[in-house]
Amino acid sequence: MGETGDDDEAWDAVVPDETVIRAGAQDLCARLGLAGAPLSRFPDGSQPVYAVGDELVLELFPSAAAQDGVAEGRVLSHLHGLLPVPTPKVHDFGAYENGWQYMLMSRLPGENLAPAWDRMARYGHAFEPAGLLAYTLLHVYSNLPWYLRELAGPADGTLPALAEAWFAAA
């Protein structure tokens, strides 16, 4: 895959180019022992993400977002099975070529969060604080130290107390 550099023009030239990205995803799948697996690119998201068959997801991080890939791989590997909501199981993550990173993970059942999120806000769906905290932690994983430092939290520092402090209805 091509070098995306750190500027928006280079990023915009490579990431949307399905011929370049798909070829890289196919090569990476072959290296991971998944040669010939069907690939289907998800239309949403800031990174190129592919369903690999029905069970796996391959997320690609261009060089400009490589540290996000490292952070996401580490955090999801650590959080799997520890939150009150399902999280993908990370099968592998690491460096690819030209500064790119990848993560291969299990595919969770259900629908993409992007369209679901709009419906939830529109219908005023109430969430349990612990569940909402878990989804928020997954969303802000790369900036979690900032959130914990800048937002007031409970004195005891437990996840249930943090969920109540951040998300409980007043």
C-alpha cells in the first residue's frame, strides 16, 4: 500500500482508492493465512475496514494513523471479556508496509454503530451507565488518559463508580 504521509492530500489520494487498498488487504490476508477469503469493505468509518468472510474484520491504519492502530490493538486486546458489552477478540495486530498498521479481529453480530447511534439519540433511548461507559471507553480508547485526567471522576476509581459519575442521570 502507498505511503499516506501526515497530510490530508496524501491520505485522500490513497485511502479511498479501492484498487490500492483492496490489493493491500488481500496481500495482508494471505500473509495471515487467509488467502482467498472474501473481502467486503465497510462503507463507513475513518479507516479502511473489511469483513473477511463472515467471522473476521480487518482494519487498516495508514501511516498517518499508525499510532491509532497500535493503541486500538493494545486496548481491545486488554479489554476483551472485561466490559459489560461485547468486544471483538483481537487475533493479530501489527505493522504492515510503508508505515501502515493492521488489526485482525472477530466480527461482532449486529449492525454498524454509525446508523444505530443516530436512531438512539432520536428516540431518547436510556442506557445503563455501565454499558454506556463501556461503549464510550471503546470509542475514546486513544484519548482515555486525557479523559481520565480532565474529567472529574469518583474518588474510589472503580469502573462502576466512574460510570455513575459520568453517565448517571442527575
